Amino acid sequence: MTWQLVGYTAVPAAPTLYGPARIGEDGHRACFAHSPTGALFAAANILGMSSDPALQQAMTQHSAAATPGREAALQQLRLTGPAATNSGMQLRGFAVSSYTEQRASVRLAVGGGTSTTVGVLSLPLLWQEGDWKLEIPNDGTLASLASAAPDLTGFTPWSGA
């Protein structure tokens, strides 16, 4: 496994084991293993793509499941443009909350600086079109997927993060 900078966030990559096996000319990352670890790597890479305004459109179009939430998110992007960001998130820990052949739920603990408080992103994923895709809430926003935790209790720390 290596770490690669995507937007403003370092994300894990193991192309031949877990993914991404394909990185498009536009920077879009795809082709993750159909396994719990593949779902974890997909979630982390989707988060990284979302931190880069230049990748937000491609991420929403190609890494989000075909649901009403994706359509709402694409509509918001057309109306307002990509979200401006100039800071990344440091991946500090992870937990695969659930996994089946068709669905996975991955929790990512993120933080920055010296704070012990972490942000938690709960990312629901669906297996569609041969890849893991983010299931965006029906309102098209990702804010409802975020919460906070006092520390990394319940998370596995990222090795090398």
C-alpha cells in the first residue's frame, strides 16, 4: 500500500490488490476490489476526490450510485459549482461497519492539526456497475454523513497515515 495525494487529502492505494486499478486522465479513481478492503479503499479515495474542486463533478457522476441523491447532487453542482476548499483531511482511522456483496458501510475518522477530536464520515456504499459507489442521501448533500468523536476509540488507525 502507498499513499497518494488526491486533492488536498492523502489516500491509500494498492492498485493490484484493492484499488484504484484505474485513474482517468481527469484524475477520477475507479476499479476497487469487491471486498471489505476494496470498499474501504473506495471510500477513502472518494473522500479524497471530494476534497478537490476539479474532481467533484467526476466523483459525483462516476463514483456515486445511481440514486435520486446523485441526481440532486449533480443539480446542485450545476447551480452552484464545486465547493471551494483549500484544506485537506488527514485520514486517521477507519471501521468497516457492515459488509455484504452489494452494500458496505465504512466509517472514516479524519482530523488535522493537534486536536484529539476527530470528524467521522459514515459512507454508505453500493456495488454497482462493477465498482463501489457512494450512496448520496436523497437531498444531495453529504453533511448528514458527518459527525464528531472525542477520539479514535472504535477505529483502526491507518498505518503510515
